[in-house]
Amino acid sequence: MHTRRIPGPSRLLHPLRRPRASRRSLPTTRMTRMTRTGGTLLAAAALLVSACSTGGSTTATAQAALAALPGSTPSALAPYYTQRLSWHGCGVAGFQCATMKAPRDYADPGAGDVRLAVARKRATGQGKPLGSLLVNPGGPGGSAIGYLEQYAGVGYPAEIRARYDLVAVDPRGVAHSEPVECLDGPQMDAFTQTDITPDDQKETRRLVDAYKRFAEGCGRRSAALLRHVSTVEAARDMDILRGALGDRRLAYVGASYGTFLGATYAGLFPERVGRMVLDGAMDPSLSARRLNEEQTAGFETAFRSFAKDCVRRPDCPLGGPGTPPAKVGDKLKAFFKKLDTSPIPTGDADGRRLGEALATTGVIAAMYDEAAWPRLRQALTSAMRRRDGAGLLMLSDSYYERDADGRYSNLMFANAAVNCLDLPPAFSGPEDVEKALPAFEKASPVFGRGLAWTSLSCAYWPVRATGRPHRIQAKGAAPIVVVGTIRDPATPYGWARSLASQLSSARLLTYDGDGHTAYGRGSRCVDSTIDAYLLRGTPPAKGKRCR
């Protein structure tokens, strides 16, 4: 389930939010990709909700449901469940860290371990303790530990932090947990600048070669781990962590791809589900092609919301009052086309110029949170009127988690590794993409062409996919809260509706708003509803909607 950026597999990530004095306007430094799509890219804005509200309900009846694992723990896994975690300081005040072992291959537990990084912040207040609350920000590839230390552990409501031990584990292959590695900094710079809207066979070959080099790098540097970073395996790791923490049931808040991870856990261990919130839900019943196409429509929806807001502002470089979104999109596409042949300066120390690929990623990065729209307007104004691409390059770098020294986190590597293992590729070759271009361009006139081509990346992955589209019912699970945002760019609202219809105990909470995910984004209705559920176990009423 993934949503992400320009060449490379798609990703669905939840933006890493750093707390301010108020919870109403949390900034958008990303740390997510999207989804479990399969394309890589850049993620863009979304079309109207009606265009993506079909979710996957039409296919859900055709897929088998994820089967629950036996209720008893196999003897070969017992040592993992009973391991004692040795907690120590993390270097961040108030947080503790530990290392947990899990079998690298659950089919052969004796074949070796994977070491997973875990962090927690103990409950801080009075009142009856509620145990552990595991958090995951999405990706795949986002660091749950980073999210805990920088947002959840200090930004979640005080009462929740007082009653729960907040816990995070970086999934296998991610950040501090034996990270997947693929390319070095200069190689990633070249990869992120690859043209994702090829105009002829020569440019198509260059794009395909970029995908192959990326895949070959992952296969060479992370060969032992690539076959064992699936979402199913990460969900099984979470159950080992539950056991090691001494919790009878798993309480969990997952965002974006974290909803797929959480739903997978519920499907495998329904009787062990505690209070579970799945915010910005993904639909496990969809193929990689469907996920990518519907996410493309989602980014178009978000872009149209941005366009309507932009033209009302005096600093909008894409049009004036009354300019329809389609015209705004045409102007942005014309700007991208100009950059395709004539990149502009950025002042970057490594000499990078702003071409179409980086500019598109920068725009898409700002679609995840409407709080980033002013920054995007400023960046577009500088690029379009003053030929200064620094602002859009900064947005793109934040999306890729590239630092000022030219180093990349392993976000994109893990994103690709998980996405390409979880689902068969969306396309088998360039010919398939060419046939699909009309559908993608209909879904998003602005971003469709690029997002279609980035959906090709998993075709060259060195490891065959082990997962398939499936429904998740989790029969016997306690009530699960599924949250969907009407104009969510990365996880279209229809996905939340579909997942809620699959889970036997789900309650759907709808947020009529913009941006990716809903909890902690400024809606008192959403926040109070989720807080009440986490603290008292009271799920939202059926059909609950918030603004």
C-alpha cells in the first residue's frame, strides 16, 4: 500500500508532524509515501471525491479474505514472545529504547533473526493505566520511532499520554530496524531527476534503465532482507511486540499505510485486537494498478481544492479570481513542460537544477496538508516569475527525506521493497503503461501521465511479489475505527468506505475536509471522537461525520 514519488514505487505515507503549542496547525515535514500503490513517484493531487469513491467494493466480493492465524502460539515462536526487552535511554529526554528479535522467515524460525528497534514513552499521569498504544505513521518506510519522538510522544492529547505507554517499532527494513539500502546520495539525486513523462523511445529507455538500476541496487545491497519485508511479516512482528510488552490485546493508531498494517494485524489476530484507529485508510482488495489509478484521482481532487484556494489569493501565480481549476491545471502543466526542456537554477550546492520531475514532486508534497499551500504558492511564484527553483526543490527534498549534505533516509528504499513485495506490479512493461495513459490522464489531467509511468517501477524488482489483493474481515475483533477524509489526496475517501465495509466490526468516521488523514489536524469533532474511543472504548456512532 504505498504512495510516493517520482521514479520509484509508489508510497502512501503520513506526513510527519511536529507539535506546536496548538494542535490545530501541525506542520508538514513529510515522512511518508503513500501507499501501497506500486508506482513511485510523486504523488500528486486528487480529483473529485466522486471520481474515487468507488473504492474497491466492486472487487471485494471476488477476493478471498485474509485468513486468521491459529489462536495458540507455535512452540517455535514462543521464545520470541517471552523475550525480555532491555530498555535504555534513547538520547531524547523522556523516551526509552530497546531491541526486539523476530524470526527473519516465519516459515523457518530457526533460519535467523531480524533485529527491530523499539521505543516508548511511559504513561505520565494519574488515572488507571491503559497499557501500551502502538503508533505507526505510514509509508511504507516511515520511521515509527521518529514519529513517536517528534510528534505522538509530545503532541498526542495529554490524557492519552497520561494513560498509555506510547510505543513504536520501526518495521523490518525501515530506519533503525535493519534498513533496506539501495543507492547512495549521488545515485539517488540522479534517480529523482529522471524524466517521468517520456516523449519518445529514447526517454522511455532512460526511465526503464533508472528503475532497473534502482532495483539492482536494492538486490545487491539488501539481498538477504528483500524477501522478508512484507506487511504480513511486519504485522506478525507487532504481535511479538505485544507479547513482549505483556499486553493481552493490541491498542493501535495507524495512519496511511499504517492502516493497511493495522488492518492486516486485525485479520491475522482478530481476537487480540484492542482499541484500533485506522486513519487515512487503504483498501487491501485493490490491485496495484487500481490503487495507483485511484490515488492519481485523489491527488487531482486535492489539486483542485488547492487551485480554488490559490486563485483567491493575491500571490497566486496560476490565475486570478474566478479562474476555473482546469485552467489552473493547464497553466501548471505548461510550466512543467517548459521545465522538461529548460530546467531552472536552484542555488543547490550540488548543482541540481529544477526540472519537471523535481518540480512535480515538490507540488505533490504540498498536497498532503493544506497548511503547506502558502509555501507552495510562494515556491511556484519564485519559480515561474523569477526562475528561482529553490522553494520547489526544498519541498521535493522534504518528500524524499534528503538532507542538506545530500544524504537520503532509507524511506524510498523501504517503500519500494514493501510495495513490490506486497502486490504484483501494476504493469509488466512500457507497452502496458502506454495503453493505460488515457485512464490515468482522465483521473488527473495534471499528474496522470507521470503517475502512470511511475507505476511501472515494480516490474523490474529482483524479488517476486508474495502478496495478492484480498479482503480483510477480522471476524471476532473488537470495534475498529476507520477514518476517511473526503478530499484526502493520498488515500481517497472511497478506500476508507471500502475497508470499513470489509472489517466485520468497523465504524467509519468521516471527515469533510482536505489533506491526508484527519486525527490531530484541527477538527475538534474528529479529535474528541477518537480520544473518547481510545480512553473509554466508545466507538463513534454509525454514520458519524465531522468538519
